[in-house]
Amino acid sequence: MLSELSRMPAEMSSDSRRQLLNAVTDLFLLDEAPNEASQAHYGDIALKSLPHLEVDARRDYADRVAETPTLPRDVAVTLASDPDADVARLVLKLSPVLTDTDLAAIAVTQSQRHLVAIAERARLSESVTDILVERGDREVLHTVSANEGASLSEKGFDRLIERGGQDGQISLALSSRSDLTPNRAERVMRIVGQMSEDGTLWNKPGSEALSLARQARQQRLEIKLLMADLSAGTRPLDEIVTMLADEDRAFHLALVFAQVASLSTDQALRVLMQRDASGIAVACRALGVSTDAFGAVLKLRGRRMMFAKAATEDDLKSYAALDAATAERTMRFLKLKTKLS
């Protein structure tokens, strides 16, 4: 059927193309695992339709498919590269289809509003972050510095300090990041302290700026102690998970999951913050996390990714019904697959 629809007449109006694309999208989204032929035919229809749609129609379509993991990559790239940033925004921020190469190409060529959307992604590689730091304006730099999912290379960190080190908001955001190495933390602390003393830290009193920096340092020490307690068995996992989730400390929560589940920090953070909750549900069930504690994790995810309350409630019901033995088998398989790849 999709192959027949892909041969649409050239004289179709913009509204007719919009209606056709919406109808075909309804069918495509019903199939959770479309084969390559279906994806190709759907992609052909979308790519033929998009150039003829008005901005509002393109934006509505982009918002609808932004999170779709089976969306053909060329369609995702087309939407993410749309000259109108309102069309591209959610695809750039949420699409699991876009690769680092796609994001880098868009970051090099598109507007600052496109760059802000990229900077808001839950995970960013060092190579993409480097481009954002080099090309981005003040808003982009603010977003990157506050996004713990944006990995900073040594070059990227140095450039961010160079371009934004005297910007109070950037310095404070960096000082509050929980992923700072001791060397980076020391550099940022010096900048924050200096700005507090000479009054250039925006309009914040020096004591407040230093307090934020000390809080970040205290949190880094605290997480080390929490993980030591966890290893020693003196503090239950549920208590730590609930505390970190309630305090919205996603990166620290990922560190805990990484240690307990023998994952890399990057793997743990990716599972925690991906749109589909099934991965973090399997991990938590395999680790014996209670339904109440997992509820706190879902609330953190809901705040970070603006999920509807109903969606979070559905994920919690699914977790309560998840079999622990099945979750443990799935985790063993995934770990083996990771080692072999």
C-alpha cells in the first residue's frame, strides 16, 4: 500500500499532500517494527510531501514524529535541517535517529536557534559539543554549560572557559556540574571566586556564588560517600535512588546505577534519560529497586523531558508488573552483547 501511495501525482495541492502524509503517518506509526521496504516507501512519501507543505504543517508533522525511533533517517535529517527552527526544534532535541555526523553537519550550517535545540539533547558527544562551543552564541553556551549530558572534551572545555569564563551564568553553571574532574573544578572555582571578589558575577552576591560552587563540590564528595556506603551495605539502594531522584541529580543517579549494574557511566546515563522507559525499568527491576523508588526515577525523567503525568503513571504500572527474573535475564544478555560488540 505504501509503495502505491509513494507514486503521488505531481499536481496535488499542499493541503492534499498534508492530508495524505498525516494519513500515511497514522498507518506507519501503528507498526512498531516496520521492515526496510515499509520504511523506504514511507520515507519516499514524506520527502516528496515536505517541500510542498507550509511552515505550520511541517512543524506539526515534525513535532509528531520527533521521538519516533523508526523514522527514516533521511526524513529526520530533512526535518532537523529545516531553515525554520520551529520546524527543526523538537527533532533536533529528541530524535533518536540522528547520528553525531548529522548533528555536527547541522551545527556547522544552521542558525543559533538550531544550535540551542541541539544543546538541549539529553546526550551530546564531545565532537558535537565542541562545535556548539565554537559556533554558539551566549544562549547556546549557557545551555551547553548547564547540560550535564553534553560531554566536554579538553579542547571544548578550554574553549568554553575562553569564550564564556567571564559570563557569570556560564561560570555558575559549570561550577554546579557534577561531572567535573578535580582539575576542571579547581579552574572553575578560581574563576567563580575571582568574579565574586571583583563584583563581575552578574548581580549575585559573592557569598551566593561561592555557596553554589561549594555546593557542587560538596555534592561530588557526597556521591563518593554514598557509593562507599552502598558497597559496604550500610545504606540501601532504594534510599539512595530516591534521594538523588528527588533532588533531580540525574548524573549522580547514573553513577550509582553504573556502579551497581557494572555499566559505564555513559551507558547508565543513556538508559536513564532515553525517551523509552523500558531500559531503565529493566535495569532497576534487575537491581531490585522498589516500585516506590522507581516512581521517584520516573518523576525525575518527567521533569527533565516534560512527560505527561499519565505517561509516567503508565510506566509505573508496567514496572510493577515487570518480572524480576525476566529483567535479570535481559540485563545479562545486554551486558554480554556489549562485551562482544
